Amino acid sequence: MIERLWHGWTTPENADTYEALLKSDVFPSIAARQVRGYRGIRLLRRTLDSGEVEFLTIMSFDSWDSVRAFGGDDYEKAYVPPSARAVLARFDERSAHYEVRERLSY
């Protein structure tokens, strides 16, 4: 399993709008692509001491081939649709990828 991590930051005023956009538009559009081996996405959110709101997405894929099927040859390039760019203050230009070595649930 490969997990793809990406961060975006926005203002407190735009945070709920951005989260709603992810849930109503961005995540469904990713799923609609029906990439073989794509297993889903998680969304994390926190408010920083600075007041800025940070979002972290974690996408799960079966294999490196699945990651490349999603992201292409330059698979580390972040996927940030124009609608999302409009409400983000800043974001990672590149996504980080990690091999899952162990996953425990209790």
C-alpha cells in the first residue's frame, strides 16, 4: 500500500468553504476517475497557533503503478483544481508518497 500526503493552508474565513468544496466536488471527481488501485482518501484539519487552518489529505493506493495511473509520469505533482486554488492561501506543490509498512487497528 502507498499513501500520498498533501498539505494545503487557508484562512479561517475560507476553511469551511474549502472543506465543503473537497467533500462535494474534489473528492467525488477523484473517485469518478476510477483509477485502478485507488482505495480512498482521508481528510484531516487543524487550526494553527497563527490562526491559519491546515488541511492534510491522505490518499491510499494499492501500488506504485496505481499512484502513477493517478498522477502520471510526474506523480509527485500536486493535484489542486482551480476551484481549490481560489480559496487556498498556499499549498504543497508536490505530494509525498510513503510505503505503508504496517497498519494496526484496535
